[in-house]
Amino acid sequence: MIAVIEGEIIAKEPGSCVLLTSGGVGYHILVSLNTFAHLTEKRARLLTTLVVREDALLLFGFADDEERRLFALLLKVNGVGPKSALAILSTFTPQQFAKIIAEANETMLTRVPGVGKKTAALMIVQLSGTIGKLDLSGGEAGNNEAFLALESLGFKPAEITKALGKCQATETVQLIKEALKILQKVS
């Protein structure tokens, strides 16, 4: 599997780029619009996922690990293929998507090209229990630890994600305390 590619950008357009490695091989990589916005230098390093289909080998590139992990999670949802997953990542950041799933906001999901009401509902059902377990907090490890601690106390993943989104604290202990206050008001 190809996990990372680093090289010179020899061509780019919204949705894809071509990276020329030092070995002289050029890779055509499909990227989200969010990753495309990060391709500002002459050289780039992209985390990648190779999707093998009957008729094609597709290489998808990501600016950060959060986006790559969310892409892999989206591929597990029935009815969501690589192109739809890329459209979702082009429309929302991983943090925005996690919040949408936590709030079960079908309307926002249907704004993504190719995602209808049925697919949006299916995403919410299939991802509501797992999306919070991914650390989609912009690199804040405390959010993930707080999520796991609150889950062990018996709170539902969707409630936890929503509560953590409202918290101001950054330290794990303070984050848990603040989230508990919010969750107790909801109950």
C-alpha cells in the first residue's frame, strides 16, 4: 500500500494533482478541496490511501491524518464510495463533519453533491457511535481522552460530541468537568 508520497507538484487543479517523486515517477492523486488549498508550495507531502476497483487503481491524498482517517471511516458506510467521501471532505472539515453527525443534521449532509436524504440518514445512524472515537479535534489529544472518559460513564457518543463542542477548556480534566456540567443540564 502507498501510505505517503512526497515530491514536486508538476500539475494541479481543484480535485487532483500530480506529484513527481525523486525516483522520477509521477503519481496522479485525487484530493479534497481542503487538501488542495494546502498545496501552496512547489513541493508537497501527502498521506495517501489506495482504493482498488475492478476497473481502476485510485490514489487519494490528504493534507493531514484526520482527513485520511475520516475518509477511511466514510468508506465503511453503505452507499458511500470514494468519490462521495471526497465530496464530503471537500465540503466539510473533519471537525465540522463530526459536529454535523453529533447533531444528526441531515439537511447539512444533503448539501454535499451526490448525498441524498437516505444516504445522509444512513451516515448519521452508522457513524454516530464511532465518529466521536476518532480524534477529530484539530490535534487536541484531550478531546479524545475526555470523550472516552465520558463514554465510560454511560453517556451516548452523540451527546458527548455535542457537549465537547461547547467546551472552552483544553486540558483533559477541565474538559471532562465542563462537559459533565453541560451533560447534566441536558439530562
